[in-house]
Amino acid sequence: MRRGEIWRYAAKGPRGDRLVVLVSGSGINSDDRRAWLLGVEVTSDDPGDLLAVPLPGGRWADASTLVRVFRRWLTEPAEMLDDDVIERIDVALRAALDL
């Protein structure tokens, strides 16, 4: 698991299955002892938010949807984003968190 990867997330509860981009550091993501990671949700519709970053395939990563991700519910990697897109997500997260 690496930062910038899109994963299928089979969350239990009302929100169910969805895609997330891992945004926690790769060192954290690769440490199997850590049950919780950080991600942002991927949507197929433009959320119309300044913090939304366009992704390949007409999808969007919305930095305003920073979520805790339970590692065991990540079912399969979907794709790895390129460095330029990851940087745009970083900028959006810094703006969202005022860093």
C-alpha cells in the first residue's frame, strides 16, 4: 500500500463500498501493525468544491472528505496516481487543513 494509490474500500455500514485515495505516508501505509490509514474519497461526479482534484477517467478526489480508513476493509488496489495528481491532492489537503 502506497500513498497515492486508489483502493476499493468495502466499509461496513450505510456508506458501503467506495473508492479512496490513500493520503497517509507510505511508511505508515506499509506498516501492517497500523490498523487505520488516511484517505480521501473518490467520486464520479464533480463535487463543485475548490478542494476537489480531477483524476483520470473523469473522477474526482475531494480533499474535504478526509477519512480514516480501516486497513482490513481495503479490498484491492485500483490504480496508482501519477506524481502531478498526488501533488495537487497535497495542495488541496494543505488548504483544507490550513497547513
